[in-house]
Amino acid sequence: MHIPDGFINNNITGPALGSAGAFAAVAFHKIYREVMQRVAVAHKQLATIPATSAEITTRQTAVSKSGKRQLWQMATVGSFIFLIQLIDVPLINGTPGHLLGGALAAFILGPWAAMVTMAIVLSIQAIILGDGGTIALGINFLTMGVIAIWTAWGMSSMIKKKTHAILGLSTALSVIITALVTATIMQFDTSRFGGNVQSFILTHCVIGIAEAGVTIVLIRWWQSQKQSIAIADIKK
């Protein structure tokens, strides 16, 4: 689902890049405030006359214990998303597709941490690996890093009695909705994409079902490891 540079008109990619930057900035700010804390640090006072053994206490910013755990979880989930997005599988009429991982990140990390994680993953893929364009990074982040994450989180949050099946359904629908939005954006250049819309949507319907199963399995495994999870009150 990574859109390359030159595929979409710059009149669209430019504003999209700005919007994505704003979303990412808010997410990074929220996570920064969550993982950092103000701690008291004692310093020995410089030599004085007469000599004293007084200490000066200042407050510095450092990563909290819970923040370290959250950063570790973000790195773990991000590494998995990075790998699964590199695997393109040809499905309907040879149209390639890959898992997104947005729903999984949202359920485990929460939507804001998931956005930060996805922003880092997509940036590395675009800048270092050339998977998705750097100018088109804004569109790719808005679809996979905002729409996919908040759609899955929003749908699951509306249901009080959450089950793994509900999370799977939310995952599948988030992938399909993200694909619909992506297809709508790419339709602005019908000469390159017009005839492939149906195959693109059908491919991501298959991917959505597959991702739902993968998400359920991984969340069950994550819970079995006694790891914290953002989506609460999951019933069997």
C-alpha cells in the first residue's frame, strides 16, 4: 500500500505531508510526556568560603521506568510491523499487497504510541529502503499511520464487551477502509491506477481477513507473556 513518489500530483502530496507532520508532532509530544519524568538530582556545591558540605538539588528530565517499558514495547511492535510490510504477496489478478500492522499497534500500544511507531517505521522504509516515496510519505502515514490505527481503535472502543473476535473484525474493517481511502486518493491519477481499483480493493479484503487472524494470534501471545496491553477488558 506504499505509494511511491510521482504517483500522486504534488498538489495533493504537499498538503498531505504537512498534515501528516502535524499529526506526527502531536503524537510525538504526547508520547514524550508519557515516557519522560522530572527527577531530582543532587549536585555538590562548588567550594565556598567558609567551606560547606551543602548540596544543590535540581530537577532534570529522564525516562521513567514505565516509559522504558513503553519504549521497549514500541520497538518490539515496530520491528514486527517493519518486517511484515516488506513482504508483498501477489493476490487478486497479481495485485501485490502486505499486512499493515496498524490495528495491532493500536491495540497493544494505544493509538498515539502506535502513530509514533508507524511514523518511524514508514520513515525508515522510505528514506533508507526506498519503499514508498519521501514526498509521498505524508499520504502513506495518513493512510497506514492515522486512518488504519484510529479506525481499528475507534471501532473496538465503541463496543463495551470486547472479545478477540471483535478485535479481529475491527482489524479487518480498518484494512478495508484504509484501502478504500488509498484507492480514492490514487484515483486522482486515473491513467496509472484506474483499471486496478477493483483488484486493489479485493486484494486488501483478503489481506484484512488475514491480518485479523494474525492480530488475534499475536494479541493472545502478547497477553500470555504478561505484557501490558492498551485495549482493556478483553473477554475470551
